[in-house]
Amino acid sequence: MYAAFQAFSDLMEPSRRIARKVLELRDNVWPDADRNDWVRRFHALAEGYALAGVISARPPFGIKVVPVGNQMVPVREELALSLPFANLVHFAKDSVDTPQPAMLVVAPLSGHYATLLRNTVEVLLRDHDVYITDWHDARGVPLSDGAFGFEDYTDYIMAFLRHLGPHSHLLAVCQPCVPALAAVAVMAGERDPCQPRTMTLMGGPIDVREAPTVVNELAGERSLGWFEGNLISRVPARYAGAGRRVYPGFLQLTAFMSMNMGRHMEQFRRFYQALADGRSHDAAKIRDFYGEYFAVLDLTAEFYLETIDRVFQRALLARGELVHRGKPVDCGAIRQTALLTVEGERDDICGVGQTAAAHLLCTSLRPHLKRHHLQPGVGHYGVFSGSKWENQIYPQVRNLVLAMS
């Protein structure tokens, strides 16, 4: 399957290069061409065609400056820690006089790059010293680096928290809410001094038995053997991870697209029309979104299948049956880490109640260390990106961190 997709992608690439070349000539040789209505429509078609394809490279975060207090502060990316399957990226700020609390953002490993959380990071940077888990595309990781499963993911979170040291904070978005909660529980059970002061879980499948969505139903109606037999492929020979068994990113993108195909088709129609009408600002918003949305990475087969099994089919953490390295994961061991859960009213990926279930598991946390926020009027992406994240959800995160710092 992977080889067939790669062959199709290779077949389409020459025509996409032609489309990109047409746009390059317009920008560099004939910048006034779009004054002609028909030429502008032709260029709109070329740009739509060039955009509509899977992107294999990670997009840049592109965060150059952020507002801190009453000034704009430069930001630079630093490699804080490098592991075979992920980097810990630090968004460093030199011009901040008062130390800010360290925040580990745990990005999803579900087909998209960590750059999907660009707006999440931008907003957090105003008041926090932000680090993010930058997961690698599995097709670029050689077989010699070994396997990477659900427990390895949990270990990576703990390794990153230990790198940040005591008094840090954690924010997990979507899929990693389960391993993030498990990691904090394991560290609490070991009385690790680097367990975070706060833990914010946003739109995550802590208990998929609550308000099941289409995503949950799809994961539950097939056997694990079906997923392995139909969705797992080997990385083609041209890549560093040749031979590694993976769940290809293009399949995840296909699944995401099929859930709202009509909406995506309408967005591309609007993209064309905006370009044809000369409304470059409106077109740029759609271009930026799909430039990120079409950038996908492969997941290791073991991580994908174990996540399907442990999170979406058996809900082991919610049942109190999750095991890490042979030991039970006890969320009741968490006593010092304040918990904030955030859900979107219109979330069609993680239903209302799935993330809030974390409160029932953290039985030893005193009431003042537990908070829940249900955001009206947002879907899954609105929980961590956009105006309501910035103006209504983020203040909840910031206030909890301030209270516990």
C-alpha cells in the first residue's frame, strides 16, 4: 500500500512542480499579471492544484516574536534534548527579566507534526518558558534505533519532564492526554521530584466510553488484527527508516478528510474564489491551514496498534488496568499536581466527558487542585487554537499555573 501511494505521489509530482513554477514565474517575472481577470483565474487553479497534496516535511513553527508584558520579545528555537523518536524543542526568550514557569507542551503523535500546535505555543509564550515534544516521522528513523510503543511514549514524557526539572508544568493536547496522565501517575508513585506542579489535559480520550464519537466507534467496531492487516505498511527503501512497520501519515490524513469531505471541498472552492477575486488575505488563511493540515508523518506500527488497543478499545487507564513496565498505573498516587481538564462543547473527536473523566481517576487530589472548563461553541481544534483558546481557555491555564508556582 505504501509503495503504491509513493508511486502515485511520484507520478503527480512533475505536474505539481509545473504548477509551482507557474506561480514562481508570476511572482518573479510578471508580478502584474494578476491584474488580468483570466490570468488571475488560471493562477488560482494552479495554486489550488499545487496546494492539494500530501506534504512530507515538517513545516516551520515560524514564531519570531511574542508579546510579553508591554514589549515584543524575540523568540528562537533551541534543541534542548534529542532522542531517536522525538526532540525536545525550547522556545527561548532572551529579553525576559523575570523568570517564567517552564511549560512542557505534549503534542499529539497522531499523523500531524507538532507545528499543529503553533498557536497554542504562541499564546503560552506570553507568560511561560515553553518546551514542546517534536515527534519525528517514523519513516526517517532507522530500524537500528529499535521499536517505539505506547510505553516508550510515556517514558519520553517523563524524560522531558526530568530535563525541565522540578516545578515545571505540563499541557497535553488530544491523544497524549492518556500517556501524559500515566506518566505523571508513575512519577508520583515514585515520588519523583520532577513531577509537574500542574497538568492541563485538553480534548483527550481519557475514557472513550463517555459520549462515544464516530472516531471511537470506528476504533471499536474492528478487531486489532483488522487494523494490523489493513493499515500497517513498511517504509519504502528510499527512506532512512526503510523496512520499518508504520501506520502511514497519508492514511491518517485520508481518515481525517473523509470525516468532513464536504467541508474540505467547500474550503478549496472558497480558496479558488478568493484568489480569483483578488482577496489575497482570505486566501492566505486557507492556504496556511492546509499547508499545516496536509503535512503528515508516519507512526510506528507498535505505537499505533497499542494506542488503538489500550486507549480506544479497552480504555485501560479509565478501568484502572493500565500497566507501565510491569507495574500498575495508579492515578490515585497523584497528590501534588493540580489538574485542569478542558473540553469543547462541539468536539466530534473527543466527546464531552471523556477528558473530565481524569478527575474521577485522581482520587487523592484535594478539591482545590481540580478544575474543569467546558468551552461553549468550539470543536476539537478550537480547544487549543483560535480566539476562544486565546481569550477564554488560556486564562484558565495561566491562572492555575500562577496559583501553583
